[in-house]
Amino acid sequence: MAGFDQKSNVVLSESKERVYSMDEGVEEIPLGLYLVKGDMIVLIGEIDEAVDQAVDLSTIRAEPIPPIRY
Amino acid sequence: MVHQQVTVELKNDLSITGVLKSVDQFLNIRLDNIKVLDEARHPHMMAVKNCFIRGSVVRYVQLPGDHVDTQLLEDATRREALNQAKR
Amino acid sequence: MDASSTGIQEPFDLIRLSLSERVFVKLRGDRQLSGVLHAYDGHMNLILSDVEETIMIVDVDEEVQPGAQRTVNVAKRKMDMLFVRGDGVILVSPPSRT
């Protein structure tokens, strides 16, 4: 996280998008430097890198998280 | 209510339990030591220990009932209602 | 106008007089709550205790026929103490006085 503001807009460097699906492993798309608008954010979590690296993403099958409604 | 164990239910039906660290003016919530309730279905946050939840996506916050002074809440609410009415 | 009088002059007075009483709350997403009201604010954020939530889930049967069968599933759960965010609140109804 390279920066943020009052409206919880955030700037991420070296960002990656993870796409979850039931049919295949997690797809990881490198995005680089991104500004993400606060409205679109549900949650920001601090990643424990040790745990994160221990997970083999290709074995993970998961439903996408349902969208926010209302 | 800070440092209590709470469960935050989001508008996408996810429930996250954790220790409440802080709440701001937008009701954004910071939780420590988090756990997603249905972890088998949502493994996305395995490596996440603490987080910031945007207030606008919160549906409910479940609180530990025995740590809430309901009398205090009701008095504060009446006082606040009175202040609003005076404007 | 004497704001401290107990008469009802504005909508929020109705909620104010329901403090520490059991209220019925209708929410977005086909949810409703019944609980004892302890606090609210101008956003209709609420704090309720001894809450029962009822969620209506409508399943439309797959076989599409005229006047398709609809089954309504009702899920209920109880919660000790609950904060409800105001943006989901549709209505707050005071206790029925008998």
C-alpha cells in the first residue's frame, strides 16, 4: 500500500489481482501500480507473508465472494 | 466496546469474527485476529490476520451482550435526540 | 415548541418512545428483526438486544410452468446484542400496546 485518503481510496504498488473459481486454481494477474476507489472496497487486510507464501494457490478452489447487494 | 470479540456481518453475507480494535466516524471497523466464519467456502483471507472493513458494507455487528450497558445507551440516545430536536 | 415534552412531533419521537421496548424492524434483503431497542441515531443505526432475525428466501422452482411453484423458506436465528447499520433499515415499528 503506497497511499490512502479519507474516502478510503488507496494506491497499491506491485498489486496483484487474484481470481477465484470453482473450475480451476486461483489465477493471479499482476497489475502493478493501481489506484483503487474507496467505493469499490469491502475490506483491506494485512497479509501475513509467511502464511501467504505457504499456500499453493493452484490447489485452491473457491466460489467468488458474492457481490455487495443494496 | 474496543478490544471485545465481535462478529461483523457484511452485505455480501460474509461474517468475520475478530477483536475490535477501532471504529471511526464512517463506522469503518478495524479488526484484529480475524476469522471468516465459513472458511471452507471462503479461503480468500487465510493469510490475513488483521483488517480494515469499510463501514458502508457492514450489515450488522454482533456484540457480546454482557458487556453492553443498555441503560447508558438509552440515556445517551435520549440526550442525542433532545439535541437534534433543539436545532 | 417544547422539545422535551413527551408528545410526538416528529417521526423520530416515535422511535424515542420505543427505547427499551421490543420493536419490529424491517430491513432490506427480505430480512426482519424483533428486538429490544437500546439506541439509535439520525442514520437509523440501531442497537438491539435479544434479537430474532427472520430471513425470507424465495426459491422459484426450476420447471418453468405458468404460475410457477414458489416455495418460501424462512430462516431464523437469534442474537444476543446487535448493531444494525441504518442504511439497511426500511421501517421501525413500535411495540403493539395492548
